[in-house]
Amino acid sequence: MRLPYVSNPPTFTSDSDNAIVQRVQARRGSRGLIPLDLALLHSPPVADGWNSFLGAIRTGTTLPASVLELAICRVAALNNAWYEWDAHAPLLQRADPALYTDAVMQYVLTSPAYAGHRQTDDGYGAADGRSGLGERELAVLAYTDAMTRSVEVPEAVWARMRAVFGEREMVEVTGVVAAYNCVSRFLVALDVGEKNGSR
């Protein structure tokens, strides 16, 4: 990491800062504080807001784990956020082991990013036999790629997502992709977990 991590456990003198540490620890449970937390806790208020927001994204949506983790893993792959990939790829495989074989995980990791520039192009072809993924998963990949690479989502990509997701799910998928772009940029900029350049 480009900065030293705070001590683990952190040694704050402020009651409000210690309360923040307790909230972060409560969300992490038996795993304890992770390097991301120890980086964020340089600014306890930022760590507190992050903990609340990411807690809602991780555990408060209606999305199945297979959709949630696919979006997170794709963001990690596109942004070279290997700490994020290493944390979430096993969760994606556990979410649907029959679908997320090693070959499919390699596809999620290395398939070329959808550029997202043409309004008539919906990204990944529905009959893309190379991936082994279904229409729902391919729609998530195209949407994640467009949001991550070009920010603007072409109408064709939006329509493809709306064909397989309801309004709440659309907000939640969008929130997941946006949140994990934030996470990946923080991780890579500070080299949290010392994973930059490891692939």
C-alpha cells in the first residue's frame, strides 16, 4: 500500500472514531478488519460512510449473489483491481458453481470490453457460445462494461437489461456497478492489498 495501514486494532482516542471502528468490525464479523478497512480508517468519517453504503450494496439488495458478484468481478477485471477480483471471484463461483466454471471465470476476466459507443449495439451477442453464459449474464456484462468504460449506457444495452430485470433490480445493478467502480479506483490508486500489477 502506498500509505501505512492504521494499526489493527486501531488505536483512536475519540469515542466517535472508536464507534466507527466498532460498526466496521460488526459488518466484517469473524473475518475482522481487512486491508481496505485499515486504509479507509485513516479517515474515520469516510470509513463510516463507506461501511454503510457498501453494506447496503452487499447485503441489502434483492439481487441474487450470482448477478451481484458477476457485476463486481467484471468491474474488477476491467479496472485491474486484483484485490477486488481475488476477494469476489470465489464468491461468484460459489454462487453458481455449475455455471461459473474456471473457463467461464476466465471469460469474465479476459473477454474484450464492450466499447459502448454505438446506440444500436447491445454488446455481447446472445448466441456467444464462447462464454457459456445466458442472456441475463451477458446483459449484465454489457451493462457493466458500458457503465465502467464509457459511463453512458447506449439505449440498446439499456433495453437489453430492461428485458430481463425489473425497476428495483435495475437500480440495484446500477448501484452495484457504480459502487464497485468507486471501490476499485480506491484500491488501485492506493494499491490496497499490494495487488497492483499482479496479473
